[in-house]
Amino acid sequence: MKLRKFIPYIFLAPAFSIFLIFIIYPGVLGFIVSMYRTPYSFGQSVFVGFNNYLSIFETTSFLDALLRTFLFSLLVVPTIYCFSLGLALLMTSPSVKAKSVLRVFFFLPSVLSGVITALIWDWMLNYDFGFLNNLFTVLGLRNLPFLLNPTYAFLSLVLIMSWAASGFFMVIFIAGIQSIPQELYEAAEIDGASTFEKFTFITLPMLKPTSILVIILSTIQSMQLFDIPFVLTGGGPGESTTFAVEKVYNTAFINLNMGLASAMSFILFLVFLTIGILQFKVSREGQFLA
Amino acid sequence: MKKSVKSIFLNVLTYILLFLFFFPIFWLVLSSFRPSYDLYAYPPKLLSTDLTFENYINAWTSGDFPLYFMNSAIVTVSSTILTVAISMMAGFALAKYKFFGGNVLFWTMLATLMLPLQVIMIPIFIVLKNFHMLNSYLGLIIPPAATPTGIFLVRQYLVSLPNELIEFARIDGASEWRIFWSIILPLSTPVIATLTIFSVMWRWNDFLWPLIVISNEKLYTVQLALGMFSGQHTINWSGLLPMTVLSMIPIVVVFIAFQRLFIKGIYAGSVK
Amino acid sequence: MKRVFVILSVLLVAVMFVAFSQQITLTFAYFTDGPDLPVIQSLIAQYEQLHPDVKINLLNIPYSDYAQKLSTMIQGGTPPDIARAGDIIPYQDVALNIAPYITSFTGESVEEWVKNHSGFTSMEYWYDTRHEVLGIPWDAGAHALFYNKDEFAKADITAPSTTPWTWAQWESAMEKIVNSGAAKYALTYEKTSYRWSNLLYQAGGQIWNENGQCVINNPEGVRALSFFVSLFRKNLIPESVWVGNTPAFSYFQNGLASMFYSGTWMIPELMQKGTVNFKWGVMPLPMDKVNAVMTGPKVILGFKSTKYPKQVAEFMLWLTSKPILTQWCQKLGAIPANHQLLQEGIDYGNPELNSVMQIILTDLNKGTQVQGNWPANFERDWIVGNTAVITQTYYPRLVQDIVNAISGTMTPQQALNDVASYFNQQMANLKTSSK
């Protein structure tokens, strides 16, 4: 009985030791870097304590990007949730044929790299030669500045990210839906429940752990979004699509200020940790076995 | 009658969504057969007459792609096996035991997703160097195998399995390992299939990790090789597009092969 | 089973390779700049044939990740032996001084060699300030203005091949293109601060003055930006390239814009079959007050930490020696960053390329030989000293403010004031931190 106390640690050990060595330990070293001023060329660094953290807040530029990132997540996460759950429901519905082929097609956007995704959407959304605007011209409609107006560009990115990520989360939802015991639906049907009632009283509650997973993972993904806007909009127009991680990247590799970039990353790390734990607490999830 | 209306509605909805999701990809595939001057054609050409296989042939011969595909395959297969094994174990521990530090460990792991890897690349590089993992398959296989997403995925799946299953087994005197092996694993087919598909996709598409680890072209993976099509001022699209399309095929194959396992049938038999 | 066998045989071959060769391997970090990969590969093969004891491991890294990968290798304590770079500044403390090896390889004294070789003054600068040779200028790209001959014919314009060819003439040609319906836009212009700065210098402006103060917002600078913005206002340049991020070349490729402001690195690309399906040509850059064409040399450098400094230096010297550099430039339409070759001129061995390069080189020479402070300003702004460090590190601010002016959220004067105050502030920070 005493031994059982150690069992979970043993099960965790392989994965956790890899994290510890290859991510957490380098992360701690990175934290140390955040206390140094690193020079423009590869030379000696100078210890500056928490000055890098202070200088982040000297201008609003990083905070602005962080707020923009929040707003982006706030729009993207529900969109992804609806798309991926909707697709998963369709892709498990007995009424839809050829589901195993269709699932592949919906999954494919998640397989593409950021550079390719950006290229594809430039083809679709470009003001002059983009597919959509040419379609509008044929239909006699006005061309839209999808990527040239700050608001349009921001919203375009919300849709592009949803397009790129929904297939991935659809797969997670499909696995979740498939594991709901069929007996529950059968019992509900005997009681005369409608499709909608079955969805709200069986499917949704049974998918709660999966939903939490999808929401937390899509929050992280959207807060980390970087490569698609970097290529597609260059963070613009203005700074309308410059997100927090792009600031980190620019600081590290264009301004060559690794110390400041590390400090920014740790702020991001803490922000996420707070959001994630809040999401978890609000959902009151966790049913452990003693 | 009502049933068939609903069925038609769902099918129509599916195909509208399919069009929205798949059209851009269809465009990508079509473009990979286009001569470079037609990539940004104005007005866009839905069907161009001068589609050509030349891009594919030129791209395939521009580097040692059979070798890169082989490197990627070795790394992807080994790393995925490792990922599934350790994520199942860790996810099981986090879902079905209450233990001191459990939440802290869980959140530490999950929060590492939020560290931009680019920023801690140098410390990672130094650690890999000390473990003699630079320029080796091991360096590509072992460190990325532990993924917070994978562990989280497994944990959330196992949380919804009824605890009674485990309690009954304990009363019957089964060891914890036996519970994991004979009860949890067989019930986890859908999540194992999901994780396998994801892990194959992550490892196959991974760019940053190979970029850190590999400094020798003989060990290049497909994604590193794809990167070589982008130069300082231009991107060689007529090389990059065909190879991107080819590099998607293995993932599609794995997806098709493993998605059969989503369909359970296991659960129904076990809970009575 | 099969896989295990394959892995084992790969390992076996690797072990044998290490055991039976006395070769030394030099890792050469490289990024491509157009279709130059086959060219460098063939040059390396040539070198390996001449020196059977040396093997060059060419490490081709995507340009967008080059800085990252290289800085990781350097700070991780295992830099490559040799690297291609856009600039010496970031590597000044880790670069190998090859001065000791020059005389034995070339037979020239170091001073003589530096003078003969240095096509651009950056090498002289480092030699003068530190008595070291930290990397050798290799080749240079020069900015160039390409045009679509078919569309020019349609608009009934003859492209000038000689100067003076002024902004005013240029602008009226642009208007003619658009008004004649030959193309939707007249010009597509790459979105970089470097490309835009041609206009700055042509208007007689500069980024930094002699005292290390940012003066980009002086009337000349404002004139350059106002002119640029006016081209957008008149719909002569597509906004998608600057306000958006669409590659400028796409608008040239599909015929939507008749002129393309880019550089010599596009030449091998354009000469390749299938890149464009129209006839193209090149013309001198239009001038305002000054004839100015910016050039950017690339350098090849070695690292101090290498185990084989002599072999590294020899390879660098060989690669930039006159005959080899000539081969490189012929195949790529590149400009040699070598004083003597620039003076003598290169026969590009192909009449089409010769005529194109003729126009570009004439333009370039005119720019470097006349007119007041050019190109001294350019060097201070981009190549040498702390001023260059600031420009090269904080150029995104300049791009961003140009875009602000184009999209109308700032006037050209406000945009450049913002750049100037930002650059000056960074300069002040740099001075306090280096104290």
C-alpha cells in the first residue's frame, strides 16, 4: 500500500525527465539571460538585474501587442471551438456519407506550414489578383481591402487561423464523441428526447474534458501565433496584426537583444499560466481517484 | 420524410464547409503544377493549360530528397512510438491519481508550451551538446517526444473513463501496472490513434528542432530541406510547392490508416 | 527489420568514413541569394579536387533562420568554420583575422592586398581601425530597375539607357503606362528600408550626419518620402506590397506592374526559363539631385574558434580570388566586391547579360564617382560605425513609419521625425551602455 504513493511519480518520470532536461532547465537558463544586457555583437553580456523587465514597460509597445493578442484569442478561440465541434458532429453523423475521406480534407489545413498558409491566403485575399476580389469583380461587387485595412486584416487573420486550426481540434472532438457510450443516447431516445436535447444534455456534458482541452490548447496556439501574420501581413497595416510573440522574435533576432526578448518571454509565460489556471478553475474540472 | 430532409441538410452543409476548407488547398496543389509566371496570375486562372510535371522533377532532383524523406521517416516513427508510450503513462498518472505536486507538475509541463522555443534555443543547444545529441538521430527523436499537448490530450481522455473500472480491478488485486496495461490501454484506442496522427504530423513537420540539432546536410529532414528553397531575396516557389505537396502525403496516409481506430466499439463491451 | 538494417548500414558507412580518411572537414554556413546553390556547390567541388585533404561541409540554411541558427551555434560554443554574411558588424569579436595568411597565399603584402581587393570600403575600415582582416567582401548586389518590354511597347515608351533620367521624367512615364492601359500599375517596389533609401540619397538626404545625429527628417528626406507617397496616392504603385506584405515581384511577374525596383540578384532568376513570360530589360535608376545606386556587399568570414585557421583562410582567399570570383559573377550576374575586377570589368560571357550589366555598372560608377557626400553618407548609414549598427538593428521602425505615411496616418514629415527621434534615442542608449 505504501508503494502506491510512488506509482504516479514513476508513471510520470519518463516524460517529466525529458521536459526537465531539455525544456525546463534551458528555460531557467533563459530566465538568467533575461537579467543580462546582451550586446549587438557576440561579446560579453552585462548583468542588469530586472532592468530588462522594467524597460519593457517603458513604452506601451509590448503591452499593446499583448492586448492585441488577448483580443485575437478572444475572437479566435470561440470560432475554432464552434467550427471544430460542428465539423466533428458532422463527421460522426450517420446521415453524412464518405466521412473517412472527408475528415482528411478538413484536417489538411492543419498540416501546412505557416509560410505556405500565408502564401495560399495571399492568393485568396490579395487586393488586386486575389481570388475573392476577382470573384467580387465578376459578380459586380466592390473589391475589399482584406489585408490593407487594419480591422479587415485583423478579422481576416481570425478566420485564417480558424481555418488552419479547426481540423486539428475536430480530430480531438471526434475521438471524444466516439467515446460517449451509445447507451446514453439509446436511453434518451426511449424517453423521447429530441436531437437538440440529446446534444445539450448528453453530448456537451460528456465532452466537457475534451472541451477544456480544446479551449486551453487553442488559447495557447492563438497566443503563440506568429508565422502566418509575419509572412502574410508583416504585422501590419500599422501594427494591427503584430502579436506578442512577433515582438519577442523581432527583439531577439532583428534588434539582437536576447536579454530583453527573454524577459518578454517570461512575461508571456506567466500571463499564460494565469489564464490557463483560471480557465481550469472556472470549469471546476478534476475528478481524481484517491 | 423528416429524416431525409435532415440528412439532405447535413450533407449540403458538409459540402459547403468542405468547399470552404478545401478550396485553398486545391489551389495549392494546382499551383504546384504551374510554371512560376502563373503563380500569381491575374486574373487568377482556375484551369491553366500549361500545367507541368517539370516543377516536381526539378525540385526532386535539386537535393537528395530520398535521403531527407528517409531521415524524416526514421525520426517520425521512432519519436511517435516514444511519444505515445510516455504520454499514456504520464496522462494516466495525472488523470487517475491524486498526489502531492500533481497539479504543479501538470501546469509546469503545460506552461512550457508558452515559452517561445526560439528564445531558449541557445540553452537548449548547449544541453544537447553536453549530451552529445547534436547532429544525431537521438537528438531529433528523444527531446521532442515529450509533448505537453500529448500528455494533456491523454489526461483529458482518461479523466472521462469511469473510476469504478480501476477500483474494481484493485479489489480484484490487480497491480497498478496491470491496470494500466490491461484496462486503460485497451480502452484508449481512440486517444492513441489521435495522438499517433498528431505526433506523426508534429515530427514530420517539425522545423525548429531539426534546425537546432542538425548542422550536417546528410541528416537533414524534409522540412529543413524545404527551408532551403527560401533565399535572402526570393523564395523558389516552383521548388517549394511541389515538395510541400509531396511532403503532405505521408501524413495523409497515416491519418487514413489510423482514423479507423476512432470508431470504438470497445467501450460498449466493457461497461455493463 | 529492414529499417534496422538500413540504420546499421548508415552507421557503418559513417564509422568507416571517419576511420579511413585523414581529411579535415570545414563547415561552411551558407544562405542562398537566388539560384546560386548549384554554383557554390560546383566551386566547392573544384576546391576539393585541388585540395583532396579538405572537405567542405556546405550547410545551407534558409535565410529567414540564418541569424538564429548561426547565433545559436556561436553562443553554443560550436560555430561553423566559415560563414557567408551580409555584414561584419555582428561578428567582429568572433571573426578570424586572416591577415597573417594573406601574403603566403597571394604573394602580396597585406596593405597591398587590402587595397587591391577591397571593392567597398568596409574591409579598409576594419583594417584601418584594428589592423585586422575580418572577412573578405565577396560579391555585391546593386539595386536595379527592371521593366517589362512588352508593356513599355504597348504604352509607347522607350526605356532610357543613359542618364540624366530624372524623377519627373520617371513619374510622367509611369502616368503614361497607367493611362495607356498597358498595365494596372506602373511600378512595384520592394518593401525594405534599404530599397527605399535609394530615393533618400537621390534626393540628397542622409540618415546620419557626421556627428552621429539622425537627420533623416531634413527637407531632402521629406522630399524623398513625399515623392514616394505621392506615387501611391496616384495609384502608380500597388498598396498591397507596402501596406500589406505581398512580395513585390509577384506584381511584376503577372504583368500588373510594368517596372520592378529590386536588384541584381533578380537577374539569374529572371533569366531562368519559366520565371516570366514577357521580355524584360533594365534601366538606370532615376535621379533627383544626385545619382545614387545602393550596393550591398556580402562577405565571407572565418571564425576564431576554428581548428584549422590556415585552411579556412586559404579557402576564403581562393573563393574571392580574381579567377574564381569572375566565374561566380559570370554565372550569377553578380558584381564582384573586388577593386581590381571592378576597374577591369568582367566579361559576363553572354551578350544579353553583358548588356544588362553594362547599364547597371555604368549607373553604379556614375553614382559612386560624382556628387558631394554620396557615397560617404551611405557608408556611415549602413556599413561602418555605431550609426550603421543602429540603422541595421532598428530599420523595422523606418519601414513602419514609411507605411504610416503611405496609409496616411502620418504626414511624411511626422513619419521621419518619428524615425529620427527613435534612432537618436537608440544611439543615446548605445552610448550609455558601452560606457
